[in-house]
Amino acid sequence: MVPDSPRRPHWYEEGKEPDYRFTLANERTFLAWLRTALALLAGAIAFAQFFPQFSIAGLRTALAALLAVSGTLLAAFSYRRWARVQRAMRNDRPLPMTWLPLAAGWAAALAGVVVLVLVLTHAR
């Protein structure tokens, strides 16, 4: 047997161990959030480094910053989401509601609209 890790969160001992399939599904969701966060950060870097300056001063930097902030916040809040779901499963409670998908969706949509407008107005 592997000894208990001293670094477990205090809530990890609450309730009962959930079905491992649900725990693994929760982990896969957490990893998907992290992949999305990394994609947003990569988009921020690409935008800042490879797009030419636009006619509107600071727009390129603002869009890159929006993507970077969105990716950073998504990465930070994805762990919290994972932990809240895991804790709810351990205690046989309903899964908690989150605003994470709404916020991530709107940030990506805003970035997409800005890119679309730029492409349409700067097409050669």
C-alpha cells in the first residue's frame, strides 16, 4: 500500500470515496480546462508577436492581453472548479454551479469578434 500523502487537501478525507469513473471524468474535465487555458495563452503570444500593428493604436496589445488574462484566469479557476466538484461527489451533494464556461465563452467570443472585424476591415 502507498502511504497517504501529507499534501492532501483537508476536504479529501471528507465523506466517502466516489466511484473512480466519476473522479477520472472530473480530472479529464480539469485537464480540458487547462488545455483551453494554454490555447488562450498561446493565442496571446501569437497575436502579440506575429500580427502587424493595426490602424487603431494599442488594439493588438489589448487583444493579446485579453487572451492572456482569460487564459490565466481560466487556469487558476479550473483547479477550484475541480476541487469543488470532487468535494461535492465525496459528500453526495449536487454538483456546484459555475460561471467558468460563461466567462470563458464570452472572452473567446469577444476576441473572435475583434479578430473578425480586423480581418474584414484589413482584407487586401
